[in-house]
Amino acid sequence: MDISLQPTLCKAKVYIAPSKSEVANTLSNLILQSCHAALVQSHRDIFTIALSGGSLPSLLSCLPEAFAIANIDPQWNKWHVILADERCVVSSDADSNLGAIRSNFTYLVDIPTSQIYGIDETLLLGGNDTADIAQSYQQNAVQPLLDKPSTDGMIDCAILGFGPDGHTCSLFPNHKLLHEETKLVASIDDSPKPPPSRITLTLPFLNTYVRQVIFCGVGESKRPILKAIFKTSSGSAAADDDNAGGRSVKNHQEILQLKDGARVTSVELCNPAPYPCGMVRPLTRNTGGEYDNNSLVWVVDEDAANGCM
């Protein structure tokens, strides 16, 4: 996607957890909110979520507990899970993102296996190239979900990590994939991180077909990226129905508050974005016609945020 196509003004909410151990709780509550918004508030019969690999799946294991504590039925049978990116390996391989998501999350819950979409592993064994695998994933996993009437042509939520080099999914700095304008899923055979062959959701997909993108990262190594992509803090957000200290999920007319002590701030992103993770700017609009900063959320710990906001 041409960087010039990004909005000149884009804001995001940043949830800053007091410690690394609390990041998972904050993330779980935000996913809970997105699920509740889809299945209960919007009365859709499907919740669609894209998940990254790397260190992110390890943060998902407390998600079932978050629903239990909130006394909210997750309705796992209505969940559909796609991969934000995947290494071109079989799911039993240690490098597989699907394998990590299974072991840390989906094996713990009752999401139907037919609604957890991995790559077609027969293509790996059949000698097909990476582009064939990406095309297959778009045609057989991503596009059918977008075509379901109940999704209104959008994925509800994407949970993404970001690296110390600023990459997200398998979108790396200065790579030609950053200029992809039409494909929803693309292939890469020269990843600077092993393994070299992967598929990834593209910027056009993330910026056009996702209701909410949530980035998650912890530790000092992420601090330079945050400093580079965020302009300034515009102050702490008030604890209202949209905020983390007041993330609201209405259940029996009650507003449930986050219990982890995360603070919230609103930030403006630099334009043009210096790193791929900063180029993700979903174009969800609110009723006033402005870009809705609830559609772009970052969850970090104090070590990552120190001196940035």
C-alpha cells in the first residue's frame, strides 16, 4: 500500500500495563470486549479474529479465565480464527504459528477445528510455491469469511505483535510487500527472519477489512519502535465506556472494569510511518465521519512505554 494513501491524521489508544505479567490480562479483556461487541451488542452470529505467531500466542492462555471472571459466555462455537501470518511449514513444526496458537489457546477451548484456518499443508508436500499457498489461503480461508453475510465483509479483530525492527505479521521494513495494493494475502520467500518462506496478511487487508487491530509488545527492545511511530501523547484518556480503566462490557446492564490497573493514553501516529507496524491504520469510521481511534489499539508494558508517552 502506498504510504501516501494512509490518513494524514491517525490516532491510537495505548494501554500500558504495569508489568509484563499483566499484559496478558489487559489483552484478554480487550479481546473479550471485541467478542462481546460482535456477538451480543451487534447481534452477529460469528466472531472472527486474526492471530499472529511469535511470542503472542503465549499471552492467550488466560483468555478463557477472563471470560469466566467476567461471567460472560464466549460462545466458542461461533469463533473463526485465521492466521495473520504463517511460516510455510507443517503445523507440527516448531516454527508453525498455528502450532503455537493451538498449544497456547485453541486446545484449551471448544472452537470447532473446522473454524481454525491453517494453510493447506498438502501444498507444502506437493511442491507448490509460496505464492500458491498464499493464494489458496486467501481463496479458501480469508475470502469466504469476508463473504459471509453475518460478517458484513469485515474481520472483527486482529491481534498482532511487532518486532524490535518494527515488522508486524511478515511485513518487514523496506520490503516490496509494503507496496502491495490488491492482494489480501501475500507470499514472501526472502524473510530476513527464518524460515524465509511465509504467507502474510497485507496492509490493504489490515487497513480495510478489520474492525479493530490490537498490537501487543513488551520489554525495552520495543521502546525505540514506540518512540519512532508515535508523535506525542495527548494525555490520559478518561475512564469512560471506551477505555481500559473502564473497558465496558455491558452484561445484565453492568459495566465491567478492567482489574489490572492498566492506564490508557491517546497518541497520534507519525506520518509517513517509519516502520511497517506503524503503517497499520484501519479505516473504520465512527458516526461523525472521523477516524475512530478505538479501531487501533496498542497494549504494552511500562518497560516498553517508559519515556514514550
